[in-house]
Amino acid sequence: MSSISDFRKKKLLYLFNVFFDVNQSGEIDRKDFELAIEKICTLRGWPAGNPKNIETHDCMFKIWEGLRSKADKDNDGQVSVDEWCNMWDAYAKDPSTVMDWQIRYMNFMFDLEDASHDGTIDGDEFSIVCSSYGVDKNECQEAFKKMSKGALEVNREQFGELWHEYFSSDDTTSPGNFIFGKTSF
């Protein structure tokens, strides 16, 4: 594995284990994305056939294909922890290596959290999504305060900056560390 700091590795493993490896198999594969789609559509009340359900399927499978094509170095149809960390470390070292699927995932998460569709995420919207992944709701609310630096809302541009910080910063106080609802690693 590449030379990732322990702190960044903890953040990457948190994201891997909580948001991506949904079935807890130790690797990310298409089945994890199927389960995530089901979870997201249930959370938002989008039944099969609903345009948002169809859009979620389309977007998430594009994210999976992008992730698989970039990170699955041994072409086994799964992304291991090492493959995951190496891919994000390359991004941290050179943000110009950002891939379409990463931008798609960032925008998907922003749109999922922006339940009111007003172009911003507030603390309640943020907490509903992050707590649906098993993070304590109070911790999510505290994470939002840290992420937003006390502001009541975060817009898409700010979220993009926070996103980059999450994957690249070794500073334990960077606001971006909190974009997935966790307050400590």
C-alpha cells in the first residue's frame, strides 16, 4: 500500500466500510451498489419505476463502473482495501487525476443530502442521510457544525472544497473531514 498517513487511512477505511462495502464482505463489488441503491431509494421513498429510483440506479451503476475501472487493478470485479486506498492516495497527491465517477459521486451525495432541492445542505438534511448509515444523529449534527464552520448551510461549491479536503488533508481539524457525518477517526 502507498504511504498514506494513519489519519487519512482511517478516513478512507471509514468511507469504504460504512458507505461502500454495504454487505461487509471486505471488498466493494456490484452487489454493494445494489444494496446501496435499495437503501437510498427506501430512505427517500422512491419506489421501483419512480423517475428518482431509475435515476439513482443509473447514477450509482455509473459510479460503480468508474470505480471498478480505475481501482480494480487485478480485474477481479472487486475493489480491495489496498486498491481503494491507493486510488484515493493518487488523487490526494495530484487532484488533477480526479475521475468522472468521483465527481458524479460527490454530486450524487450533495443532491441526496439536499432533500429540499434548494441548492444547499442544512444540518437536518445532512444528519438524515449520514445517520441512515448508522452514524449517531447527534454526532452527525456535530459533524455538520464542524463541516460548515458554524454556518447554517453548505452550497455545492463549498461541498466540493470540503470533499477534496476529506480525501487529501492530513490536518485533523480540516472541515472536510466531517462530510460523512463522523466527528473523530
